[in-house]
Amino acid sequence: MTAPLRRVTQRDIARMAGVSQATVSLVLNNRTDAEVRIAPETRDRVLRVIAETGYAADPVARRLASRFNRIIGVFTYEPAFPSGSRDFFHPFLLGIEEYAERVGCDLLLFTSAPVVDGRRRIFHQDNRLRLADGCILLGREIDGAELQRLNGDGYPYVAVGRRNDAGGPVPYVGADYASAVSRLVEAALRHGHRRLTYVGMGMTAESSQDRRQGFDAAATTAESARQVSTAPGAADATLDDLLADGSTAAFVEDFATAVALAAAARRRGLTVPGDLSIVTLGDPTVPVPTDIVFTGFRIPREEMGRQSVEVLTGVIDGSAGGLQQRLLPCELVEGSTLGTPDPAVDRR
Amino acid sequence: MTAPLRRVTQRDIARMAGVSQATVSLVLNNRTDAEVRIAPETRDRVLRVIAETGYAADPVARRLASRFNRIIGVFTYEPAFPSGSRDFFHPFLLGIEEYAERVGCDLLLFTSAPVVDGRRRIFHQDNRLRLADGCILLGREIDGAELQRLNGDGYPYVAVGRRNDAGGPVPYVGADYASAVSRLVEAALRHGHRRLTYVGMGMTAESSQDRRQGFDAAATTAESARQVSTAPGAADATLDDLLADGSTAAFVEDFATAVALAAAARRRGLTVPGDLSIVTLGDPTVPVPTDIVFTGFRIPREEMGRQSVEVLTGVIDGSAGGLQQRLLPCELVEGSTLGTPDPAVDRR
DNA sequence: TCGCCGCGCTAATACGTATTAGCATCTATG
DNA sequence: CATAGATGCTAATACGTATTAGCGCGGCGA
């Protein structure tokens, strides 16, 4: 066994090269300012010793002395990850990783954050946020109080997904749900649908607000446009409700609900989209097997991940000017579940 | 805008509580040794100020001063990730994350490591390994020279997957491919197969060595047991070769190759497993659509991830005794592609 | 000869925490 | 009343790097 060998430090290098520790640091950082001059032969000598010893600067000390780490924190807000939820977040992480690699940053996943009252907390006993230069916040719902605290502390961060102000504007990279939903509503109206229903999950998250707002904004010319709430497993009741209302198109917030609704309709001998059009408003958050291609839209998750890193690095080094809020467009999916309503019956 | 506000430090807390910085540190770390005593009322006063200010110790300074970080590094060795390869690695990461969460560690992904000559390098200009207390190495092939350097530096690490010695034994958590392949060979022999072929990819990785070794060890009683190499897209040539040899069972290293081989057999009107049994030796490394359930085994990837963290934490704090090398058993998959060879023909 | 300036480097200090030796102060004991 | 021991805290230092003020030296002009 080798002895518990001490790290090679700049002092060691300095001694070997016959210079001071400061000189080593200057050479290492390639400082060539007018203020600082190192003779080429000295520089070479130091570099040679560095190469021989395989010395590498301790990033921790570096971070303590200077300001930056080149570490980007990733805080995943979802409580105790059901494995399906992970699949939903994975694309964000891919994008984040890709861009982090491009700008030469490492990624710190705050897996140590404890879960209190069913949700992870950023701020707790042994808060480790400052390990990173800044942080990306990922999660369906983010605690406004914590955002406020981040703003107050002046800690650089960016949320993935639009967020309401919290003691100041929140930097984010979100998806433009409102306009995507609006475009789907307009498509339904062009198909001749007159009675529309938004089937939500009773969520208060901004992502949900935006979808509902997009629905309302575009549905003004419909004969009827209403919003209802459903729950997992209540597909049959929801279907009853749609039929009773005479709705011909359902705009379903949750992908799994859409699948269940389509299955319920089939069981009753109804056709989709003939008897009922079903539009989905986003990618599955849990894996749901289905062979139907639903009409709806796709959340640009990888791109959101990439751009969140881009925005964050701007916030960190202050190069970003004012407000850092971006909404990316969602790509519509031409599926088979939005069609012309069957004129033969008025099921009311 | 708030001014670029300075971080709250222990000195600030100390001033507010009317004690010294050292006292704050002692209170914070709950030091109650016989050597160190703090009056309960002092302790309370300090704790109250800490709570009021929301102070959190700077982990960087902490790391510099003491020895540990509670950060576990993850180095993914594969070059420039094809997205399919990511799917293969994802389960490992899930396991790693799960266990890291349990022991209260954060995870640092070394995304900044540069790719040189088509592979990522641990050691380079601005090596950041020391940000973490230790590191998990992930990848099909790992550079022996780098392992050697890690061993030489005394840096705590663990490889996922068995590794040959590199200037000393390498700590790892691997899958017991050899025994899994042996059991499959034995099953084939029990089914009456006498001529077996191992279809490899010509790889030198340890994972490949182990499989071949397991094959050879169990196939001694076969009439013929040989190894051939194939390549992506060469399924037809490989099938020709198998038929010419009179092999009735193919043990296929790469999942995608197995799928291609089965498809080629079908195209020629051969049945699987009637005319040819096909056994797969591990999970797909790239996503391959197939509706066949292949006989083979499953790599316990999540468990490998979990246990690698467990081993690493042991190596870091020195609590682990001697050699840290684990091989986990692979679960056999009872598929439909291994059967009794059709006795009607001898296709040689 | 003196003063000045540019060059090449170093000494000193800061970053924020953990640790340890040791200084007062108080209590118990003979 | 002197002394020993326990108690509660602090001063000093270390960790490894980055930064900056400034020192010594040689050359050059006056």
C-alpha cells in the first residue's frame, strides 16, 4: 500500500521549478496581461515541471479563491420520483448535459436534498446550493417561497418552465403552451367543432394555467367552451360528462387521461374522432402504452434543457442583460384523433 | 436591484451572536466531544442567529478545510453518447442516484471532460476529479492507463463492470457474465444441442472476455464449440456460416445482432428455435424493435449502480476492508428462442 | 552620477471553514 | 487559602489557489 500521499500543490511545483507559488498560478492561468509578465524561459520551466508531475489544480481551492466553479447545479423538484416521471424529465437532462458539455461545465445533481412533506426542499439544514455557480430548477410545481428566497439571496438560477413572479421576475425557459393549445382549438373550430371541453387535472401549476388560458383565448367563438376536472381512473365519468354536454372535442391536459378516455369511448362503441375528438396537450408524464397517435403537440424538452443552461450561464457571468425569460414554440402533432364531428347525431 | 451582496459567513454569525467564528463552527458541526464544550445557552443563541439569517455553510470552504464533500463523481466514459447508448446507461444512473440520495450525497457528472481521439479522458489540462470525494466510472471500455493513474494517485474510485488489474487491483461492481453464459450453454446442452457457436463482436472489453470464457467453460462436453466474429449488417453472412458449420445454437453477444440473425433466418424460411436456437447475452445497447422474447439474461444494472455507490463510499471513508470487487448474478430470461434442435435434418 | 522606467518576479493577503492548543474562570478539595 | 481539575471559550493556523501591490534590477537619458 502506498502511504496516504499528499496532493501535489502549486507550492511543490514552485519549489521544483525554483519560483514562487504565485508564479505557478500565473503561468497556469496563462496570464499575459500588461500588468503581469513572465519570461518565456521561466514559463517553459514551470510548464515542464507541471507536465512531469501531472499536477492539476484543486478545483475546490480554486473556487474558494476566485468566484466560479464551472459547476451547474440541477435541482429536480419532483417528490421521490416515480420511475415514470423520470422518463419525462430525462429529455430535459439530455439537453442540459449536451449544452453543459459544450460550454465545459460539470453538472451537480442535488440528490442530497431531503424530502419534507412530500416535496424536495432547496433550503434546508445543510444547504449545498453554493457548491454550484448557479442552478437549474426542474419540476412541475416549484415552491414560490423558495423562488422568492433565491431571488432575495441573489443566487443565479433558472427555472425550466414558465413561473409566476416570486418577489421579482423569475428567469425561465418554458414552452409556449398557451399558443400551442390555441392553435389546436383553432384547428378544431376549422373542423366544425362547436362545443369544446378542456379536461384538466385540477392543477395549479403554471403549465396548467397556460394551457387553460390558451384554450379560453381561442375558444371565444365556440358555441360552448368549458373546463372540467378529472382524476386518474375517472375516465368513464368524464366521458359521461362530455356526452351529456354534447361536446365533440375534448382537450385533455394529461396524456394518460386521453388514452383512458379513448379506451372508454371504444368500449362503448364510439369512434374517435367520429363521435369524439380527443386532443392531447403535451407528452406523457408516465409511460402509457397505446397504438393511437393522438393529435396534440410536443414539448421541446431537449431544447428547453439546452437553452436553460445557456440562460443560466448568462445570468451567472452577468453578461445577460435584462430579463431572462424565454418561451419556446411547441411542435404540433398531426395525429388521428381530431376530425370532423359526425353530423348525424346531436347527442344532447 | 439589490447590491452584489456578500455571502453571510460564520464571521457574521459570530459577530451577531457575540462569540468567535470557531464557536460558530463548533456549534454548526454539533461537536460534543469531551474535548470541546459549549454552554447550552451559547449554543442556542448561535443556533437562533443561524436560523434568523438562514445561513448555510459554504461547502467549498468546508471541503478545503476538512476532507470530505459528500459529492460523488460520475464519469461516463463512452464517447459522445449516441442517444441509444444513453438508454443503456440510464438504469445504472438510476441506481446510482437512488443510493446517493439514501446516503445524502450529491452527484457530480463530469460533463466537462474533453473527448480526445474519440474517447473521453479523465486526465487532462484542467482535471476536476478532486471536486468529488470519489468517482464512479461508467463505460464499456475503460482506458487501463487512466485506471493505473487513479490507482497511483490513491484517488477513490469504483468501476461499474469488472476490470482487469491496472497497476493494482481495480475496485468494481460487475455482472457475472461468465456464469450466466455458462448456465445458458448448459441449458442448450440439456436441450440436445451439440454444435454451438459464440457470435461475438470482436471486442476486447472485459465484459466480452467474461462471456467468452463462460461459453468455453461450459461447452467442453459439446461436440463442437467455436467462436466467430460478426459485424453490424453481416447477419446473412453469419447465418451462412452457422448453417455451414451445422451449429444448432448461436450465443449472440450483441442484442441487435440477435434480432438481425432471427430476421435473416425467417426470411429464409427457417424457424427459431426449430432450425436454429438464438440466445442473447445481455440487454440491448441500442434500442432495437422486436416482438420476439429472446432467451438470454438480464444485466442487473440498477443494482450495479446502487452497489457501486455503496462500495465507493466504503473506499472513501476507508471503512471498506480489503479488496472491493463484486460480481452480481444475472437473471436468466426464459424466452422463446432456445428449444430442442430439429432432429430431421443434419444441415452440414 | 542620478533618476526614471520597464521588466520579471515575489510577498502578502483573501477566500470561508475546521481544528487544536491553550487561556481564563469557576468549583471542589485538602 | 493554595491547588487541581473541570468548564467554556478563543486565537491561531491550515487547507490550496488567485490576485495585487510593490521590490530589485538593469538600461537609458540627462
